[in-house]
Amino acid sequence: MSPKTKAKYEARAAIIKALAHPTRLFIVDQLQTRKRCVCELTKLIGADISTVSKHLSVLKSVGIVHDEKVGQQVFYHLKTPCVLRFFICVDSVVKTNAEEQLALLR
């Protein structure tokens, strides 16, 4: 594998790894409709600000979300909403797997 090819797959893996947490998936879902402040996400998730901020930092580091400071609050929005198409694919895999499991029980 060439260094360029390896770098491409490492970049992909970093993005997938950043998404590989239920809370971060929830955050991305919540940001698909509008910007949200950390305080609002904290209430929705039911975790402390520190934990939510760490999750947002992971998503920001790979370019999925962007932050914007407005006064004392920081608002986040999806920088790359195309990630939602990946969710559609994942949901399709989940559905297919569930259907296969049901077929085994019949």
C-alpha cells in the first residue's frame, strides 16, 4: 500500500472512529436540524458539560461539526451534513441484519 493510500484509509478510519460512540451519534442527529449550544445538548444527553464538550471536541477534530461562539455560549452545527447519508446506510445494515435474524426464528 502506498503512503498516499494508507493516509486516505487512516483519515477514513479516524472519522469512523469519531462516530463510533452512541452519544456522538445522538449529537450528530440533534445537529441535523439546527445549531445547538453545549448547554442544550447537555440537557438532551443527560450528561455533564465536560463530557458533552469532550464528545463535541472529538467530532470537531475530524471535521464533522463546527463551533461558533455567540456571547458566552458556544453553538455547534454540522460542518459536513453528508455524514447523515452514512447513517442511512448504517440503518439499512441494521434493518437487514434484523430481518435475517427474524427469518432464522421462523
